[in-house]
Amino acid sequence: MSNNALMDCFKKIIYGLLLLAVPAAAQWKPEKPVEFVIGTGTGGAFDSTARVIQRIWRDSGIVTANTVVLNKPGAGQTLALNYLNQFAGDGHYLSVGSGIMLSNHLTGKTKYAYSDFTPLALLFNDATVFAVNANSPFRSGRDLIERLRQDPYGPSFAVGSTLGSATHIAAALAIKAVGGDVRKMKAVVLNSSGDSVTQVLGGHIDVVTSAATLVLPHAQAGKLRMIGVAAAQRMSGALADVPTWKEQGVDANVPNWRAIIGPRGMSPEQIAYWEQVFARTVKTRAWQAEMERSLWQDIYAGSRETRKFLDGENAAMKLILSELGLAK
């Protein structure tokens, strides 16, 4: 056999081995329990999102490995993100990301930027509503705005787990609309939006800005009153009667999206695995039912599209926070 023939034969063998290696690498899957690291306490919007996914995986078998929701509240969710990135390149760790991971870096709360994590999927937008206790003197958003004009720093706002979140920005825009200094607003930060709702129910805080899904059951029970939604246009379904802030004279359209992220340095095979997992998850009947129940807006995208989305959101967030005097 000539040298050229031997070389051709050798190349074919190598090519065949490479073809065998690709499927094996692409079949990465969890080999130990998967941790969903959540930067808020139990009962909040991030926690509930992770637990819905956990339940769907358990019932459907989409992910056969055991999944644990690990709550690490504190420091405006930076404790959870710091913990997540201790496991660089490990596909067994996930988290629910939102605009908070952008604002935390832009406001100087954490050294980690969104680019320090691995984007896996974009899930949904969650409407941010303003709600008050049923016994509150604020019957509408206009009532609250009028009070803010008289005393911008009088009413207290429960804004979830950190300053710079979508819920905080929504409240800050209301203060800014009446000429108030958003850095002086009476913003109360708690471990989760669930705790924020509880404080308003108890009459300890005047207004809560929160994901609609946490407020709606209490509004339907007559314990809370929704006075505005920070959306571009009126929502449908159970929120159809809640006016937007723009209708009430305040330009406060604040997207409140949820994404799935992993630690930095995840491999292409790990990313591919989780992409197909979430693509299957969002098609389940259980997920679709939760979307309808929670009034979520579907914006699903894979890893690459999520990265592009985060690039745009980070630029927009920087402008908003700079305008509000919150960016470092």
C-alpha cells in the first residue's frame, strides 16, 4: 500500500473516531443532584419559579436527577450569585436570573456582571403591579401620585429583595414623575417579594410593588387593592381592570423578565443539555397552565438569544439607573 493510501486510511480512521466522540460528549447529563440557587427567601417570585420547574421535572421525568431549591437570601441576591460562581464550569448549578443581576453590578453591589454567568434560557415577563392594603386611603394610582406630590418621601414602598430591582425602579419612576429625589424615597427592602406582600397586608408598609402572581390572590380575597401596573399596555384576564401607570400620568413601563443562568465556564455540551431541557419544559401542559395562572408573558429563547437579550437589557438598565442617579 502506498504512503498516500496509508495516509487516506489513517485520516478515515481518525474521522470515524471523531464522529463517535461527538455524540458521547453531546450526551452530558447531571450525574449528581442539581441545585437551583435562589437569592431570595421562600415564597417570593424567584423561589416560586424554581419550585414550579422543580415540580414539572419531577412529574414529567424531563430531568431524572434530584433537584434541590437552595435559598440563599441576603445582600440583594449577591450571596446567591457569589455562591453560584464558586462552581465554575459545573452544569449541576442553576439560578433564576432577572434585571437584578444587571442592576447589582451597575450600582456597585457586586463585582459580577451578567457576562460572568452562562445564559441558558429566557423564560417570561412578569407584570409588576402596585398594590395597597384594602383599608388604604389610596383608592387609585392617581391618589398615590397626588400624595407623592405633597410629600414624595411620606409613603413607604416595599420593593422586594434589593434596590435596583424592577420593582424598585417602578416605584422610583413614580417618585421621579412628581419631582422627588429617588435616593430619598422610603424604600423598604425585605428578603423576598412574598415578605413585602405580607408587610402591606399587615399595614406596616403603605405600598408594595411586586410580581402580579404574588398580589393577585390577596386582591381577589379583598385584602389588597391593585392600583397600577408598570406595563406598556393593559394586561388581560384578571388584570384587565387595573390601569397602567401611563394611563394615570406616570411613564413607568418596567419589564420584569426571568431567565435561567448557570455559573461561568459551562461547556457547550452542558449548555446544549439545559437548552433542550428548558425547551421541553416550557411546552408541558403544567408550564402552560402556570403561565396562564401567573399571568406570565412568554418570551422563551435559547442560550445564544438570551445572551443578546441581556446585552440589550444591560444597556437599557444602565441608562435608567444613571437617570435615576443610582448607577456607580
